[in-house]
Amino acid sequence: MADSKIYTASTTAPVNIAVIKYWGKRDTKLNLPTNSSLSVTLSQSDLRTHTSAACSSIFTENRLYLNREPQDVSGARQQACFRELRVLRAALEAADPTLPKLSTYNVHIVSENNFPTAAGLASSAAGFAALVRALADLYCLQNTPTELSRIARQGSGSACRSLFGGYVAWEQGHAADGSDSLAVQVAPASHWPGMRAAILVVSAAKKDVSSTSGMQATVATSGLFRHRAEVVVPARMEAMKAAIQKRNFEAFAELTMADSNQFHAVCLDTLPPIFYLNDVSRAAIRVVEEINRVAGKSIAAYTFDAGPNCVIYYEQENEAAILGVLKPYTSGVSGWGDRRETVHARIPEGFNAALCEPLKEGVSRVILTGVGEGPVKTEESLIGADGLPL
Ligand code: DP6
């Protein structure tokens, strides 16, 4: 009898925020980068994509739903992920003919984010990592996360880093086929238990220039970019790995801030220039610089992706110093939770509090989070018995 069963698997995957930025491709089809990058995986309690994958001989086409809305699956990125994962499944089926022929079935993917999509919160990273992990589980693939990172990278470059928790490097590789452009874990989340992240959501509007087109414009027009990719990043990757291994926050912070600043500098060096930071972002930079000046050392580190949101890394032991300054200016917005009671406003002596004023109007939400784990398998399916979103 024909197999009409609906096979399903579900996973959740995290967001990652780079501290050494990926910006530039040497191959746009395979998403091969011009430099290595390194990121911190954030806790899924606050930011995650939940994805269920299903396949069945009764499905007539591939489908993808994001936050219940049907999405186009004909894009090269989705197709590359589907194709590569099917190839791995087909190899298993060839080796064991008793296995159901899932590689020949259409798939339905149902995905939900617990945060605003395309608000510059790395939703494509969590989305493609979850898609690849869920399909790999559906197909019972035994491949390691590093092997799967080769596939997730073709969905979205930064997605390859979301297959791991903790601190993750994406080594650029040199092979033309991308076989050595892979993500590896530098250290698990447990390695640095005190590391925290506060996100100041500056605008939840859709961003203007997508990372994909922005970075290609940079590659084509920025001279500064070449120096960054060839000279600056290779040295910073090594220094950042060492800072993480030694849990040296000052070194981590200084590299993080310098790399964010240089990434936005190469955006400005692009023709026409790309502006991701706005006045509120720049105010957040000044506030963090002021926190560090008053502390006499770097106890907080800002970083910005392709948008105006500010991610601030800090250590738990300095939470009062960082959140105490942010609270008076942002406590009216959502995201403080029980920290609204436990964190007390604290503006240190000599601190130039006027720098914080723009945060009052400009920050729409805060996310107080930490470092977290990679994708987690879940029994909670988003797909019903009819193969459609529940
Ligand atoms: C600024 O991974 O979104 O966040 O590969 O074209 O999908 P594509 O780009 P994407 O770029 C992320 C850029 C960044 C830096 C980073 O995450 O390393």
C-alpha cells in the first residue's frame, strides 16, 4: 500500500549577534564570505524561531508559512537548503532500502518567531537554522552541526552560526565549492556563565537596505572594506577567540565595539553610502562609552547589525552599573519584567546623564537576555494532521 503518512519533526533555533561581523561575499550563490566572523548565540527564552517540518507523498507542492503567512519557496536560498538536505536523505535511503523515501516527497515548513521579523534582530539566521535543523531531524540525518552549517549558510550566511550555542566562529574557508566555509563552536554558553546581553530595540520597522544587497554594494565600491577583510578581521578573529577562552571581558568588549564601528564605517565608505545607525543608535554608543569611562574600564560593549538596534554585552557582576543607567530612560517600555523591581536606577557620580536623553523617546522595547544553547528538538508541532499550520 502507498505510504500516505505525514512525517514531522520540530525544533527551535536561536538568534546570534556577531561580535566580528560578516559583511561581504566572494560567492553570492553559495554565500561564501570575504572574511570569517564570530558571534554569540542568544538565549532562546527571549528570541527564537520555532519550526516544524513535515513531508508526505500526499503533499502536492513545497510550502512554507512564517507566522501563519504563506511564503514564497521558489527562492534560490530555500531551494538550496531543500535540495542539499534531500541529497543527504537520499544517500541514507540508498544505503538502506527499507527506509521510507522521504527524499522524494514535498515538504511543508511552518515557522513562528517570538520577536518582530526583519527588525534587524537576525531573524533570517534563526529562521534558516531552524529550517535546516528541523528538516535534518525529519530526515534522521546523523550529520554534525558543522556539516549542516554548510547548508544553513546557503540559506543565509549568518544562519550557519545559529546551529550552535555559546560562542561560534564561521571560518570563511577557501575552497571554490564552499566545502570548508563552515561554523564551529569556540566555547559553549556554560564557559562564560556571567555573560549577558541587553538589546535596545530602536525601530521595529522593516530595514531599508537588506544585508544581502548592502554587502554586495560594499564589496563593489569600498576600498576600506578590502583592508578590513584582508588585514583587520584575520587578526581580530584570533584576538577574539583568545579573549573568549580567557573570559577577558575588556578585550572582548574593545574588539566588539571596534568591529561594530568598522563595519558601519565600511557601510559609510560604500557608494552610495549605507546608514544603518540613527541618532538613537549613536546616543546608545555615547552612553556605553560614558559607562566605560566612569567605570575606568570597558564593562559594557555595544554592537549593531544592519539596523539601528543596539545590543549591549556585559557581565552579570556589572548589571547594576549598566541597567541602573539605562533604567531611568527606558523603564517605560516593555521588556523589563521583574527586573523593573530588582534593578535600581543608578547614575554614578560624574556621569553625563544628558547623553541618555535620546533613549527616552527612541527606545521602543528592551530585551534583557543572556547567552544560550543551539537548536533544541521539541515535540510541540506547529503542523496539524492535515499537514497545514495549526
Ligand atoms: C550585519 O546573514 O543576513 O548581521 O548571507 O545575505 O543572508 P545573507 O546576509 P546575513 O548578513 C548578516 C550581516 C550582519 C553581520 C553578521 O551577522 O555577521
